Amino acid sequence: MRANAVGKRCSEVERAYIAGFLDADGAVMAVIEKHQEKRFGFRVRVALKVTQRDRKILDWIQRTMHAGIVRANRLGDTRQTFDLHIRDRGEVREVLEMLMPHLRVKIAQARTALEILDSDIRSERDLIRVARLADALSRFNVRSKNRRKNFVSKIQEHLSPND
């Protein structure tokens, strides 16, 4: 079994500094995706993303936290930005737990994301409950308001006995 090194060498000051980036230029997101191997045909994925124009700070955060991957957006464009994506379930959980004491703006999103991560999906009812949490989380994100998916109705359509 692989030991998780997320944030093991990360000081409290560094955690507070990184939390500021998540608060200001980050997103805490949940997505429910179709997944054939899951019992009810869906999986819940929580992800963190921080966007910056300067890649160096994201590379530093990634190295310091031992989590995620940095990717470029708009290659060759004068408005080029970079994203730090953290999608691994364990890494997302550990990062959120480390940053929670320092978050101010995204504290409600972090709590909702952790509630999703703590949820066992043993029944269709559990899946619907988690989908409601994912919908609630997407309402926090400014960019998601106009294009967010209604996960509950998407799942209910799939689970409908009228097929």
C-alpha cells in the first residue's frame, strides 16, 4: 500500500498561504460521472483547482503539498494561464482537511466536499443524496451557475424504472 505524502512537510504558515490561493483563485468542485464499474452506474468525483498566470507558484504549491498536477491553458495566447488540478480522492481529502482551518471564502464548499467524500453510496437513495450535495456545491461556483448540471435529475432519469 502506498503511503500518502500529501502535505507532510508543509508548515502551518505554508498551509495558510496556500489556503489563500484556493480562497481567491480556486474552485472546489464535484462531478458525478457515468461509470460502468460502479454499482449504480455513476461515480462521484470531488476536485480542487487553482488558476494562476504564473506557473511558478502552482509548481511550488504542487511540490509543497505533494498533490495534483499543473497544466497550461490557452497555449501561445497572451492570456495564458495555468491550473493546479487535484482530483485524487485521497489527495483532495487531505488537502481540504489541512487547509480548512485557514479558509475564509470557500469554507462552506470545503465542508460540502468533505461530506461528499465521507458518503458511502450503498443505495440509490444514497446516490441521490450525494447528487444533491454535488448540486449544492456547484451553486457556490460562479462559473458553474449558468452551465451547471443538475446531477439529481440526471441520476433519476438513469435510475427510472420506466426504461
